[in-house]
Amino acid sequence: MIHFDMAISDNFARFTDDQSGLMVFVDSFDNHQFEVRVGSLNQSRPLGTITAETDQELNQALAALIATIDK
């Protein structure tokens, strides 16, 4: 399980699931829409886009989006 603690003011973050090694990459150019990718340092794939107004909203949406994938 990954603990997300990203702030909407962050332009980029990387999170790693210690059990599976899965990496989650999140980036934003406007601190409103956040592009999410999953994979490894060498190869990742788009998972989705999150729109958030608060840190809490962003982190909850990240957890919900990651919960949809089969690790």
C-alpha cells in the first residue's frame, strides 16, 4: 500500500509501493490537473488525470485511482 502525501503546490512527486516495487509518478503544470503514471523508472504508462483543489482531495483521488489497478 502506498501512502500519498502530495501537496497541490507540488509540480512532481514519486511514490513507491515497497511490497510490489510499483512506482507512481504524478506531475502537474498548473497545480490543478495532475497526470498520473505507473510503472518503473525505466518504463511507465499513463493511468489517468486527477483534478483537485486541496491536498486532501488530491491524495484521496490518488489512492482511489491506484486501487483500480491490478498490481
